[in-house]
Amino acid sequence: MERNIADLCREFGLRLTGPRRIIMQVLFESSDHPDVVELHRRVTAIEPTISLATVYRTVKLLREKGVLERHTFGDGRARYETTPREHHDHFINVETGSVIEFQSEEIERLQEEIARKHGFAIVSHRLEIYVRPLKRSRSRT
């Protein structure tokens, strides 16, 4: 786990309850961007007594404290990831809904350059690129 959950709770003044520990553990170990329903499914696989309402309350609290980021990725579902330590952007596969994180210094440089040309300094940004797999053409022989 990248971050120590107990330390994080102390840092933000959060009480570390059993359900909160499990919810945070699942979030921190997620390589995808689950919505609350999927998060609840994963949490109840570990502890069946955790309610959907508890997951919603915990996600809301973690967002308010800056521990989680919320994304919608064009499908209307609120999806979450732990606040990244390093900036990254997202490819969203429109056929499968899968999300691929990537970093590109070239894209970052171009964004800065374009902002400067228009008289701005970038304060914050998110880049979501909606993609579909390339269709492979059959070679003709």
C-alpha cells in the first residue's frame, strides 16, 4: 500500500474505524477507478456487514479531506481514485469503459506553451482522452 492508512487518518484528524480502514484499503489497492457501487461490492467481499451508506459517507469524507479525486469519464458515474502524488492523464476506452493512466512530458509542455501564448499560466488541469482500439486491417496477399 502506497500510503499508511493510520498515518493518513491522523494527518486529517479522522477516526480510524474498522469499516473506514477496509474502505480505504480497497481504494488504495485499486488500480482502476471504481464507482461507489463497485467499491461497496469489493468492500463487502472482505466485510459483508459494511453498508452502502457507510461507503458513500466515507467516500464523501475522503473527498472533502482531499484524499480522493472524483471523475465521471463521460459515463455519468462518479468514479474515484486516491489523489495522485504525481500528475497523470487518462485514456478512457469508449468500448469497454476501462481507464488507462498515462504521463506525457510532451503534452504537459505543449499545454504550458499554449497557455502562455494566450496570456495564461495553468493553475490546474485534467486531461481525459476518449479512445477506441484501432481496428487492425487484414493484409491482402
